[in-house]
Amino acid sequence: MRDIRTSLDSFKLIMENSMVFFLKNMTFYIFVLFLLIASIDLSSQKSFARQWEGRVLAKRLNVRSGPGEGYQIVGKLLKGQKITAVDRNGRWIKINRLDNNQSIRKPNKGSLLQEVWVHRAYVWLPKDFLLPAFGRAENKFIDWAIARGDLYEISIKGSDRLSILLAERINKERGPKIAYEVGCAYKDQLNLEKKITVTVWGEKGTGKSWIAQITCP
């Protein structure tokens, strides 16, 4: 019985010491857990960074270490090679990943550059390059606009600019009225205070010749 009592007392003492140790270090454990959660969140945000696939148009394109001709040339790309654009600084495009046939390296170091820059004039990029990511309100507005039945195409060009193409059966003379209605609806649905400018394009599409440009005050 004495041995059993001794064992129980020892076990109780061990548990009490363990509890005291845990309580003393609880703040440390909470801090470590917070860091782990934060690192997971940051890595997930990084993985969802916006990227746009493009390609080189020039026969040979200089790749520079920064956004300007004053920065060092760190490599060259050939016509047709793919790029992944992530940002812009004036007329310079930042790319952070190259295809397997490209080797852009730091001078005299041999390690791959994480960021390099090319001139915008010599690369093709999709029309939605750096446009704001659509949220629930923008998607709801686009659904509403399409349901009208008088638009062939609508594009959100920025927080205060829209672009529309009229449906084939719609008379062009109705363009200004439709543009005003769409622009004001966009302003109201997204609770915007700024003026909204809507450009109505002709049959040849955007970038050719616009029919009207209306502003909702």
C-alpha cells in the first residue's frame, strides 16, 4: 500500500509540475501559434497574387533590373517567348517568372532574379492587365447590365470608367441614354460618390471610334 501511495503521490507531483510549467509558458505557446497562423495566411495571400500571361513582340527584347533605360540589362528575351506580368511603373512592366527556355540572372552572381522589367511597347498583354479585381458588387452590376438586353458588351475600365457596345438591334441614337442609365446604375449600386464616365463604341469595337461619351454626375 505504501508503494501505491508513493506512486500516486509522485504522479500527482509530476502532473502539478507539468501544469505549472504549462501555465508559465502559455503566453509563449499562444505567441508561437499566432506566428504560425500569420505565416499560413501570408503564404496563401502570396499564392493568390494577380498575374497576367503575355508574350514578347520584339525580335530581341532587353530585360532590365529596374523600370527604366538607366537600369542594367540583365538578359534578353526573344520574339514569342512567354512572360508573366505582375505590375507596371509608367511604360515599364515588371515580370517575376520566365518560361523554362529563358535564363535571366543577376550579374556575377548566378542566381535567378525575382523581379525584372521590360518595356510595355514590346510585349503583348491581355486587355484586363491591372484592371481592378471584380468583387460581388461589380459582378452583380454586370449581371444586371447584361440582363437589360440592349448591350452586346460591357467592360469596367476603372473605378470611374465604363465601356459598352450596343446590341445589334439597338439604334445608335439610343446610345447616350443607355450610357447614362448604365453609368448612374453603376454609381448607385456600388455607392460611389465620383462621376462615372461611360464610352459607347461603334460596331468596329472598342478602340476604333466611339459614338458617345456620357458622364453620370
